[in-house]
Amino acid sequence: MSAAGIYVHIPFCRSKCRYCDFVSACGSEEKQRRYVKALVREIYTGREIYHGEADTLYIGGGTPSCLYKGAVHEIVKALDDAFSPCLKEFTTECNPDSFDREKAAELKDAGVTRISLGVQSLDDGVLKALGRRHDSEQAKEAVRLAVACGFDVSADLMLGLPGQTMQDVASFCDFAAGEGVAHVSAYMLKVEEGTPLARDVENGLELPSDDESAEIYDFAYSTLSKLGYERYETSNFCRRGKRCLHNMKYWTMGDYLAFGVAAHGKIGNRRYFNCGDVDEYVEAVESGAHVYETEEMLSEDDVIEESVMLGLRLSDGVDVSTLGRRFSFRFEDRYAKALKEAEKYIVFKDGTLKIKDEYALVANAIIGMFV
């Protein structure tokens, strides 16, 4: 049995960005402390459902770096007591405006090895349109500090933004490469219904067209490739040996425990989803009730379908030979129609199915042929 990952969700932010529809809220220190206390209690009960090993930890949000001093140590102590994880990787998400020398020292002392920085852009006008709290200089300072402190650094780059140019993207990529950033997550902007950004668009804010966004993505891909980053997943690029080990568990149908409001976990064929309201979550933990709103058991067909769907986003592709042996079916027979339909877009060789590099941006449409 492979070791599991552990995900911990921190829902607090200093302010909410205009595009964000994640479960997050602005919380006082008192509210943060009550939440962390509940989180610690949930972690201890997690030993009842999982007795195996864990080797990755990811604290995400929200903005974990805006938590009160000592909070991460409290969470790590609970995880150590409950699971004694032998970590190969410990990632914490941070925003540039809440990552300073004091925070870096605190995270280093807690055992964090990898920092994921929400940079998004190095253009001040674009950052302002997104509602980000930091400016380009703060972002650069945060990246330099994280690298200097010895963390592996991942920097987020958003694409398809209002007012974004190829030069903006080139500047980001050049800066990342020049400062020793090990990993870049390059995501396309998605306008979520009900967000301030959605209202901005309704009121006339102009976004790049689909074709322009595709050109921006292709440009980012080619630029990062020339700078020595490999694309190992549709939206993720890294230096050699610097893939995000935790996220690879999601993409390869591994196991992962999840703690906190709105967190999703998977152990074996059981998947569970914690409730999505901070107050409801805290009250449920304090009363001893279950914090997951729903759970489901994945069928054999579910596992096959999701393995194909997620694997096709990876540069490694889907190991269809192993999948077929595991579930006693012949991939070529089960997916004969899809293989024919997608023939132009895929490479199917030596028991592995991949999407051709030039079609990575339309991966979802190609995946739709198989699922």
C-alpha cells in the first residue's frame, strides 16, 4: 500500500480576491484559534479511519500564511501525534503580502520544505484588477526570500487575465527562472458565477478571447520549456526532480487524508467531502458530530474512468497495461471508439496513452472522448 498524502485546509484570508469562489473568509485571531482547535480535534479522530503511512503534507487555503503565530506548529504537532508521518515533502501556500522573514522562520522551524506563492502576475495593473493585496515588488521580494531561506519554491501564474500581454508572461517566466523558482503552476483564469470579477465582466471588463488565451498559454509553455521547465501536468511545470509529490497523489488516484472545512479526502475506494461552511464545521467538531457532508464509494468503473481522466492530464500519460491487468479488461476493446475518435490527438504506444503536447490546452475535450 502506497503512503498517503495529508491535506489541511485553512479558510482564512486578509481579503477575498475578485475571482475567488473558494471557501475562504476574513477571520479575527479569535475565530482563527477556534478553527485551529477544531482542526486539531478532527486530526486526532482521523486515526480512526486511517492506519497507514503518510509522506506528503499540503496546507492550503485560503491563505495559511495569514494565520496567527504558532498555528502551523499546533497543526503539525497534532499530525505528528496522530500519524507520525515520514514526510518527503511539506508544502504551505503563502501570499506575498503575508510572507516575511518572521513567517519564513516560523514555517522553516515547523518543517515546511516547499512554499507555494500566489504571485499570479508581475504587472501591477493586472494584480489590481484581480483584487490582489500585493504588488509586483512584494511578489519579487517574497520569491527571493523563500529561495534564500532554502525552500523549494512554486509560483502561481494566472493566464487569460484582463490586460495581460505576452511581455507580462515573459517577464514572469524570466524572473522565476532567474531567481531559482523550482516549480510554476500556470492556470487559466476561470470566471466563476457570483464573484466580483463576474460582475466586472458583465459591466464591460474585457478579457482575452479563447483564441488569445490559447496563444498566451502556448507562449507560456514554450517560454518555460526554453528556460528548462518540463510540463508534467497540463497546468504544472517544474525543474527536473521538482514535481509536486502531493499533487501527484491526486493525479494518480493515490490516497489522501483531508482535514478542515470543505476538504476532500480519499482512502481506498471511499471518498468524503467535509462541510463547506466554517461555522458549521467548527460546531460539528465541537459537538462530536461527523464533519463530512457526503461520502461515496467508488465503483470499479469509477476508478477506471477517473484513472484515465486524470492520467491524460499528465505528461507520463495513462499506464493502460497496468490498469487493464488490475481490472481484467483489454483497454483497446473497452475504448475502441474513443481511441479512433481521438487518434489525431493522442499517442498510444507500449501500453501507455498520452495526449500530444500540442493539444494539451484542449485536454478536457480529448478526455471527454474517453469518459
